[in-house]
Amino acid sequence: MLKSEEQWRCIREMMNSMVSSNTTQVLLPTAIGQIMDSTGKLYKIRILLDSGSQSNFIKSSLCKKLKLPVQSINASISGLAQASSLVHSKCDVEVHANQSPFKLQLFFCLVLDEITGSVPGIRTLPSKSPNDIDLLLGASTLFNILCIGQVCLGSNLPVLQKNRFGWVVSGPVGYQQDSRVQCHLSCTEELPDQLNKFWELEHYPSTKALSSEEKACESHYLQNTKRNSDGRFVVSIPFKASVELLGYADDVAVIVLAKGVDEIECKIEMAIREIKKWLQNNHLELCEEKTEVILLSSKKNTSHRDLNAMGRVITPKPKIKYQGVWLDSKLTFAAHIKETHAPAGE
């Protein structure tokens, strides 16, 4: 059932929102350790202890920096609200403590581009400024590194917990950050407008947009095409307006003609030499009477080859030349004429 315009307006107004946050901040447990690269050298890293994770994670940038061997896998991990992400690689790492000989072997550490944001998330703490997390230790490893020793600082204050890497601080902070008020406005178009635009995408214009050349062709056809009394269509071939811009082929013709004359003179000299050679060898004699030579091409010669069976000789078709310019280059729609009208015999 379609909703009325007032109902759509109400739905649109419900998109406005304002968020006012004034909550107490909580510190996550982070530790400082060392990790071994492919050559056995140790590098200092920041570790996040997370009992809510089943797996251990490491940043891909750290793997590239340490040149750790990585194996390809296809795994899916899910978090809060069933939000899932894909993991394509894993590696084995060795983690060492700073102040003790303790070391930890992680044989299945998933590689992610980012593990979490900067921790701790409170920039006003006097201890350490927020920084990136390089390694996350999940529940499979976390409780193996915890030690006996815990200090409670008081109500609504963090707790100090001893572990193999030293002491970690975790829990609520005794003061609140500055209050933040965020206003959000999301304006979306009404459903009828969206449906109208959807159908407009499926609608094709009834008239096609023609280019200037297509318009000129259409106009020439309407003005110069007619039908005579015999029922034949009489058309007029359109020429380009500025024929002079095409240039003239006189210079080219002179060069071609000179080349042809040189070839003819060369052939004449060769023929004269051959005739003189035949005269010297008594292969021919001068005939004073005018005779007509008839070539019987159907007659078999000494090589037993029929001249009529030599195949068809195809000569190139001469182009029509008009005032020093090839006629084809003067036509406005020459390409279209060649496609729609083929000469007889082709």
C-alpha cells in the first residue's frame, strides 16, 4: 500500500539525529614486548591483551618489515553484531619479554591490515601517547602469561595486573573527557522521486540527437531527392563547400608522368636492342608490305599452353578526376555512397 505525502514527510524528518556523549573512558590492557624477525633480530612492539578474541593477530605492515614467512589461507572472522571480515594469510612469530627471558611461540597468527585504533584512546593521560597496536594476544594465550599480583587503585579507577611482560593497566579512568555533542543530518529523497528517476533511466528519447553532418545529410535528401515518371529515384550528389581546400594534384601528376615517360623510354631502348639482335642473327627481315597480324589465342603454342586459360587479368579502376581533384574526395558523403552502392560486376 502506498503511503500518503504526509507519511513520507514524517519518515524524512526522522532522519535527523543528535548524539551527546559524556561517558567514562576505559583503558585497554597493553604491553611492550619484542618480536624476532627472519634473521633473529629483536624489535620492540606494542601488544594488546584481549580475552574476548579466540585468535592471535599481527599487522601486515609488521610482517613485511620483519620479512616473516607468510602462508596463504582463506578464513573468516566475526566480531560484534556478526560483522565478518576475510583473512588471507597467517604466520608464525616468536615474542620475547623486555625484562625477563620469557618467550612465547605463536604458531597460528592471523595477518590483518589493521588490528584496532590507537591505544590508549585518551590523549590527556600523562603516561604514554596513543599509538598503533602491532600484535593482539587472544584468550588462547592471554591466561598463560598472567601472574599472581593485582593492585586495585580504588572505585572507578583502573587495575594493575602483573604478567610475563610486566605490569599492565586496565579499567575505567577516574575522570571524564570533555563532553562532545555531535549533530547528524541525513536528507534523503522521497520514494516517489526516486521511483520517477528510476523510470527516467529506463526511458529512451523518442527523437535521436543528430550531429551537424547528419542534419546536413537529412536536409540534402529532403530537398534534392525526387521520383520521376518512370518511378526511379533521382538524387543529387552533394559536394563539399570549399573544394579549394582540398588542393590540386598537378605537381603530383607531373612527377608521375615524368616517371612513366622514363619507364617508356627505357622499354623502347630495350626493344630496339632486341630487334637489332634478331636482325644480326637473321631471326627476322624487313617487310616492305603492310600486313595485319592476327593472334589466335586459342591456338596451342610450342609450350602447349592456351593463352585463353591464363586467367582473368584484373586492371585497377581509374578514378574520376575533376579540375585537378579526385572526384571521390569532393563528395560530402563518399564513405556512405561506397557502402550503399557497389558498381556492377563486383
